Amino acid sequence: MLCRFKELMDGNKKGSELLH
């Protein structure tokens, strides 16, 4: 999960949405 989260945060718009 952390790996996926880091990849999303790496520069993905969906990552930001997941954070919210």
C-alpha cells in the first residue's frame, strides 16, 4: 500500500484526491 501511495504521490492527480 505504501509503495502504491508513494507512486501516486510521485506526481499523480489521483494521489492528491486519495489524500483528501
